[in-house]
Amino acid sequence: MHGCSLPSFVKVTTDAPVDSVGNRIGLSVVIRDHIGKVLSSGVKCLDFLISPMIAKVVAVLFSIIVALEGGFTSPTIETDASNVVKLVLYEIQSLFEIEHVIGDIIKSLVFSLHFQILKRIIFSAPKSRPKLHLLSSYDFSTSSPPSDQPDPPISTVVSVLTHHRSKSRWGHLLSICPSGFTPTQFSQIALSLKNNPHLLLSFFFFTQRKSLCKHDLSSYATVIHLLSRGRLTSQAQELIRVAIRLPAHDLETKQELRLFQVLVKTYRECGSAPFVFDLLITCCLEVKRIDGALDIVRMLLSRGIGLKVSTCNALIWAVSRCDGVISGYEIYREVFGLDSERIEFCAKDAKRVVRVKPNVHTFNALMACFYREGLFERVEDTWIEMESLGCEPNCYSYSVLMAVLCEEGKMREADKLWKEMREKNIERDVVAYNTIIGGFCKIGEIERAEEFFREMGLNGVESSCSTFEHLVNGYCRVGDVDSAILVYKDMIRKKFGPESSTIEVLIGGLCDKKRVSEAVEILRVGVEKFGLSPTKNSYMFLLKGFCGDGKMEEALKVQAEMVGKGFEPSLEIYHAFIDGYMEQGNEEMATMLRNEMLETQKRKEEG
């Protein structure tokens, strides 16, 4: 290296040792004259890691700074390191760090010194010594960079994301992109990260945390596509839920439909997975955007884009619960194309056929919804339709049909279904056992119910709270309150909490047996231990029980508590008190209550 004012060449020694453990680089420069005397020197530590080749380039440029500070002007460097030359001349674009790292280094070194590195910094090989020019000009000082500083190229940002370590990646990215990205720029960067969806997701969250990008549906769609492509379905769904809740500029178009349109537009560019639309529909159903989900399904079918059967089933279930099972059944016919043999659409003058077949879960959803709405005949019709389409029923299918038969008291037919399941080696679960046990308890065949309960245990099927509640109801129905109490205590021992209806049945059974004090204890435990609210019938059983025993004071306390719970006195209550006082021979009180009852009844009729 030499300067115009110096009579001879001087020797410059540079070094850039890398500390991979400490994640840093050291720079050192020593300038000597022809006899070895040190004329100038400099050292610098960089608290981040870059590639060794770029470290050499940074060391060379650092030597220029030291030379300028030492009074040398128009420096010339001789080197045979062609890669260093190419990097300084920006002929290797993928290794981008120089453009931004150099500026940071020089700004941190110079402090108060303000100078400019001339555009012409000449490199040449020792033999031919051709003139090479550095195509960059910098004005370095301790002040902040000018606001009109151009944004780094997309390749630069991608290289930072892919080549830097995670600890230094985000800080460096923030330093070179303080103004952030437009949604279009973000999408371009995201597309370059499509084979690393986890890094893409981290980058997306980073831009959100640092407010580096005002994301719109376009940038959301890009990330959703690429996450789906990388099979990160739960993360993609989370972004879909956020996207469809973004403020909409076009109030006439549903946000989920706008997102769908953007997803369709960017589908091929992102190389997405077909089920991305299934994810969109599923999320719409989760947030109760059922109409939007239906619109999307119809547009997909019109374009010949098939859906997963599970998505169709979820749609049927959601429509059935929201608008009723009749509407759900119409959607079932529509999405599976059962009202016409072909669903045709035109695309590039070619007709294609959409064919999606329902599965057992489709029919299970329909049967369950028909059963819930009390349309028992439609449950049986759906069973027949399922068999006609060659779809084999599973345990849940049998359970729903058995529940219908049990509700109708057709236990012989229900028993036949049970045997059919056994013959087909269909494993019975707790729902199936509870259904058949409940059916036999309902008609008072408690012995048969006990047989299934024992079989349940032998087959290793764990009983549930419903199992014990069915048995309690069954024993109380046949008047075997002692057995009902034993089942109830076993239920409590297994840590199952009873329903208010179960407590009501037990109280009624005990009061019928004149065991009112035991009934009071059952109610007390239910309220204090399980937080149950007594039913009106529970109070009625206790009140009538106390009146029948002549314990009118206790009956009055129960009646007062009933009123406090919002239960108004009924004719049945008045009759219970009147009968109780008559048994005691208190005709005056009985007459007074009778008159009060008549006045109350008259006011209700007039009102």
C-alpha cells in the first residue's frame, strides 16, 4: 500500500481470526515501511460471526481505514486473492454481508472522524496489474444513516435468515432493515424460505413483534400456504383464525371469502398443499362462520376441487347444530352430489366430475343429530341409506340405533343388534354398554342390566358416571332403594359426581319408603360436596315426606327454602300441608290454607 506523499511502498499485514465459541471476529492491521518499522496499526472486535472469506474482505477494508487515519491517501492494494477481489467488487451476490457489515464497522471505528472512501479503490494481481474499481461510495460518520438509505435486496435478507446463527440473526436483520418490509416484500422473502417452514414462522412472528410489516391478507396467505406445504397444519390454522378476523376494508364481502380468493390466487406460486382449503373451512366452522364456509365449499366444488370427507362431515355437523338436522341433511346431499349423478363444471372448456363418497362418520353425524331432535324414524332411514351405499356401521352407529330402540322400549330388537355386533366382532365401548344398560333399566329389567354391567367389567371396559346413574334409576324404578343406595355409594367411591336428576330419584325413592331423614342427608351431601342445585321435585318429595310424618315445622322450612330458590307454591304443596295439618287434628290451620289456596288459584285464573 502506498500514498501519494510517501516516497516508497509499505507493507500491510492483515488478520481476521474467528472465535466460533464466543461468536465474534477479531480484526488486526499493521503497516510497516521497507525496513520493518511500524508506521500505523489498528485492532477491532466484531460481536457477531461471518464467513471466513468475508472476514478477509472486511480485514482488507479495515486496513484502508487505518491507512486513511495514518495519513495515506489514494491507497492501492496488491493481492492475488481473486475471491476477495470478487467479493469487494460485488461479483458474488449471494454473500451479501459486506454491504451492511462494512458500514457498521467503519461507523463504529471512525467515531468523530468524518471522511469518504473514494469510489476508486484499486485492486490488481502482481503480474498483469489490471485496474479494478470498487463500485460503492460511503460517507461514514457517527450520525444515524440517512432516511433515504435504500432497502437491502431480498437476497440479502434471505441470506441473513438462512446463514446467520439464531442468536445474531434477528439483531442483524433489525439493523439492516430498520424500516421493515411491505407485505409484498415479506411474501417474496417467505417464498425463498418455503423449504424451511419453521424459520419462516419465526420470521413472521419477528416482524409482528417488531412491527416491521403491516401484514395483509396477501402476506398471511403466503405464510398459510407455505406452512400447509410443510405440514405445519396447526400453525397454519392459527394464522387462518387470525386472518379471517382482520379488519375488512370491503364490508360487503366476508373476510373469509376474501382470504379464500387470495389463497386461490397464490396457490400455484406457493406450491401449496390441496388441504389448505380444508383448513380454511374448518377454521370458519370453529369461529361460527358457517355461511362463509358454505360459500367456500360451493366455489371449490364448482372449480372441481375436492374436499376431505372429514371436512364435509364437520360442515354437516355444524349446519345441523346451528340450523337443524333437516338443513344438515340437505348439505349432506349437496356436498356428496347425491341429488344428481354428476357434478359438472367447466374449466378451460373441459368437463370434470367431482366425486366424494361419504363414510361411516358422515352417517353417524346425521343419525346422532336426528336422534337429538327426536326424529327416530329418520335415524332408521339413515341406517338403511348407509347400508345401501355399502358403508359398514361401527360401534357408534350401533349405539345410536340402539338408543332409538331403547327410547321406544324395543329392547328385544336392541338385544338383536347387540348380538349382531358380537357376531361381526365389533368391539363394544362404554357408550354401547351404557345404552343397552340404560334401556333395560328403563323398562325395569334390572337383572338384564346387571348382566351387561358384569360383562362390561369382564371385557375390561371402564364404567362411567352414566353407567351408575342408569343402575340407580333402574333400582329405584323397581322399588329396590337399598340396592340403589349401594350403587350410589360405589359411584361416589369411584369419584364420580352425580347429576341433580340422580339425587332427585334417590330422594323420591327414600321418601316413598318413609326414610325422609336419609333423603335429607343425600341432598345435603349433593349440595355441599358436589355443588348441586336441588330440583323442584326434590323439594316436593321432602316436603310431602315431612308432612306425611307429621313434621310440619320441618316441612315449613323446606317450603321456605323452595320459595327462596324461586319455586312458587303449587296446589300439590297446599294439599300436602292441608293433609298434614288434618292428620294432626289442626282443622283451623287446614281451613286457612285451603282458603289461601283457593284465593291464589282465583288470582291466577283472573290474571
